[in-house]
Amino acid sequence: MTDSANQIKKPQDIVYRAKAEYAEMIAINIRKDIASQFGLPADVEVGGYPGDEVRPIKIHYFGSDNEMQRLTKYIDAHYCFGVEPGFQN
């Protein structure tokens, strides 16, 4: 991709998986951090059911590819989801 194509803002999603007991708390903190660090609010929702062992956290953000890379790096560096790294995929 060219640099100008990387700057085009579009809706994008990232999904993380977290232990059920931490999922809601992590989602709230991610929502706050994205708004304060990146300047735009993100739609962060927790899927699954409260009784599940692991629940998905879906982050829907309107940004460029470069912003999404920065966002992903920020989340990876600042959050522990309580599941094995291989289980995130």
C-alpha cells in the first residue's frame, strides 16, 4: 500500500479474548484509553456469556491502517487478558 492509502480512515475491528471475570473491566479501561490516547471514541463490546471461561472483546474503531497499528501496539503493551498468548488467535 502507498502512504496515502494507509492514511485513509475506515471502520476497522480488532478482537481480543479475555478471561470472563476480567472482560468487562478491561473493556471499560480500553474504551477510556482509546479516547484519551487516540482522540476518537471506540465502540468496545464484550461478547459471549458471563458463564464462559473466555469472552471476546471486540474493538470497533474508525481510523487509518497506521492508527490501527499504533492502537494494537498500545493495547498489547498495556493490557494483560489472562489467557495464553496462542489463544488470542
